[in-house]
Amino acid sequence: MIGPLDEYPIHQAPLPMAWAATSDRNFYDRCYFNAHDRTGDVFVITGAGYYPNLGTKDAFVLVRRGSAQTVVRLGDAIDGDRLNQRVGPYRIEVLEPLKRLRVVLEETEGIAVDLTWEGSFDVVQEQPHLMRTGGRVTLDAQRFAQVGTWSGTVTVDGAEIAVTPDRWVGTRDRSWGIRPVGEAEPPGRPADPPFEGMWWTYVPMRFDDYAIVLIMQEQPDGFRTLNDCTRVWKDGRVEQLGWPRVQVRYAPGTRTPTGATITCTAPTGEPVVLEVESLLAVPIHVGAGYGGDPDWSHGMWKGPDFVERATYDVTSPDIAGRFMFGVIDHVARATCDGAEGWGLFEHAAMGRHDPTGFADWFGVA
């Protein structure tokens, strides 16, 4: 399947660009964006993915206001034109690579967005992310992240929200490689040892003079399998901020964070301390297709031109009870050495995590 990208000298394997260099069904290439106005009143999260070995592509737009979490999900058969990222009425336009993009959802089931992204700093290439179950690779991904501002409009059931870059900020990432996608595979022999959970913290934060992008994962015993913390400055300087120590504060009786103290280390040896505050918690495994979502998963084949809207009341007991079994994205404010920053605080503490004191899947703060 020869496509437009094959005109460019960018090949990494003796294959057309539309074909993955691996036959692993879980090969994926997707992007994620979020946007908020720093108040915690509204949070917009959106993304799109391509799954060449499943023959599918999909996208979603999630809007959280008050207790209502509304999502529009879209899916279709994959195509070979990766220069024009489109899933039905949803599209992503690359206006200036690694700097400016436009995300559009034409009015669909009462939801519409037309948002232009402006990166405030250079993108940060994160450390490779690798996970195994027994001897099998279950996740092998490369990512980059960026913080920035938004302009445009978001429309929900006829009500238009003006998005201006003086107030609206956000973060984005793109990742590709191997991760579980699509329909569940036959399990084979049960995992030995069984999966007991994972602890995850991801904090891309925008300050006036610099951006900090922190990403960490730990096993149930606290052994850290991913540790990456980078500060990028306006002039392009990049610093590594050592081995962060994280103290997450949870609402009593839950695993939903209210904030965290993150202590990093500058190259000079001086501490760099972030005090992070959650203004709004959004479980992205409720309707948006991330791991553990029973309603929809990325890469699932739902037929051609698939469109579906769903709304969840996050205060209802059945939805609130799902918070602790997936990843939660937070509208986040942070302070660092007197400077104020805004961005994303993404956290999951699923199952056992000895350093936190969670003994099993059902322990709470």
C-alpha cells in the first residue's frame, strides 16, 4: 500500500510506510491532547490512534463540566494517507511540525471543537517505556511530550466556550510502538507471577520560563521501572532532574489524589520542589477508552463510520467506584520556587503498592 509518505526519504524498513515493521497485533501510533482554562470548571481531553495490524483507526473527544463527563467516540477502517489524520468528522492538522497543530471535530452528537495548539517550549523526548509479562513484551513505546496554549472554540449542546491562549493551557504527547489495543486476546497460561498492579505518575507542567515533564512507573514493591524528569528552558537548554521523590496526597477513603509534593534534583545538586494541586479529576478509563474501560477500548473494530456519544455522572456510585482501577487525569496547578505553573497531573495507583501502603486492589487512603 503505497501512500503519500512514501515520497519522502523517511523509511526505516523495506516496506511501504503504511505497513508496520512488526506483525504484533498491538502495534499502535496515537496522540493525546488536553486543554483547560486553569479554573477546574472544564477539562477537554482528545486523541486519535492508528492500529495498522488491526486495520482500524479511532478518535475521541471528552468534555468534563461539573459532574458530567461526556465523550464522543469515533472509529473507521484504516487508510494509507497518514499525512491527513482523519476519523470521520474528526481531524488533526499539522500546521507546523512539533510546534502548531489544529484539532477539529465537526458538530457530532452535539459536540464540536476547533482548537489550535501552540507549543510553548520544544518537545521533550521521553525515555523508552518497556514492560513485560513473563518473557513477553506487552508495552514497548517511544513518546514525546509538549506543553502549550490553545485558541479556538468548544461547543457542547449549543453552548459555545471561547478558548483563548491567555487562559487556556494544556499538554500533549505522541507515542508509538507496542501496547495492548483492540479486542482482548486469548489469555493462554495465567501470568506467573500474577499481575498485582502498578503505580504511575506523569506530570507535564508549564511555567513561564520553563517546562517540566516527569514520568515514572513503579512495581508493587516500589521498584522503579521508568524514571524520567526533564526541564526544558525557553533558550532550548535541557536539564535532567534526577530521581524524583513523590508524596501523593489522597482524599480519605479513596485513591483519588488531591495533590502531591515532588522533590527533584537540579544538576547543581539543589532540590527542585513542585507542590502540585488537583483542581479537577477526570478518570480517562471512563468512556475515553484507556485501560480498564469496559465501554470502549482503543483499536476495537466497531464497523465503518462508527460514532457514539456517552455521558457519565462521575458522582454516581457505579462510576465513582471505578476511579481506583484506572488512570486519572487532573487539571493541575503547581508551584516551584515561587513560580506558578499549570498543566496535567496524571496518576494511577492500581493494586498493591508497598511504599504507599496499599496492600491489595481494594485498599484506600
